Amino acid sequence: MNLVRSYNNWRRYRETVNELNRLSLRELADLGISRGDINSVARRAIG
């Protein structure tokens, strides 16, 4: 069960990172996120 949960968390993390990377710098700024913050924002999104 833990393996399935870990995989699902990893998949959600990757989807979040990919979606945020598709945004322009202006769109990210409107959300209060910089390019360098994407990984930490994605980690918080699954937590």
C-alpha cells in the first residue's frame, strides 16, 4: 500500500511541476511564484 501511495504522490508532484513549468513568467508572478520555487510549491501541493 505504501508503494502505491508513494507512486501516486510522485505522479501528482510531476504533474504539478509540469503544469507550473508551462506557465509564463508573468503568470507565475501573478500567482506569487518564481521559476525557482516550482519544485518546493509542487512538494507542498502533495503534502
